[in-house]
Amino acid sequence: MQAVAQQIGQAQVRAVVTEFYSRVRAHPELGVPFQRVSDWPHHLDILTHFWWVTLGGEKYLGHRYEVTERHLAAGFTPALLDIWLALFTQTAHEMLPTEMADAWLERAQRIGKSLRILYVWQQDPTRADREL
């Protein structure tokens, strides 16, 4: 079975990432945590690689991803993650066939769930099991 990355193609992964983060930067709430990015072309390269590998593509950069640490440090909350996922869902469905968008979104939702668990745990470790 072919990986989702190969089904979508690297050029299309880059196109979705580029369009999505253009929307993120313009969004009144989501844009705030991303104001700390100083080199957007480089950041888009890193994000494209992250999603390419997450979708099953071969690594081509030696970047070390610190997804949890970076998102928590940037001030991401469960509410922002919900907004992020809604905007990503919209973008993916506008730019990809439904089955490809859904496969990508399943991975994005899993990452979002992990970030949400870690956020709640960081706030109060005793709440994490009860709330998620």
C-alpha cells in the first residue's frame, strides 16, 4: 500500500502547507503564536518536511522536531488547537481529494489530541486522565 505522502505528492504537500500557513498568519487568533517566526521560507521548508515524513514520506532533512515543546512555548491552548484543526480541515478539503484530505486530517487530529493531553497535563497532571 502506498504511503499517503506518495499519494498526495511532495509538491502538493508543500502547496497545502504554504496555503494553510498563509491563512494561519492572517487569522486574528492563530496568527499570534506564529508572530515569533522570523524566517517564513525556512519555516515552511521545515513544516513541509514534517508533514511529508508524518504522512509516510522519506526524510530528506536532518531537522529535529520538538512539536510539543514548541507549541506549548508558543502559547497553544486546546482552544487554539481546535481553531487550527478547523482551518486545516477547510484548507485540506479545498485543495485535495476527499480521501487524501481525510487521511492527512486523521494524522493531524492525532497530533492535536496528543498536544491537548500534554497541555492539560502541564496545567494540572491530576486532571489529564479525567478530562481526555
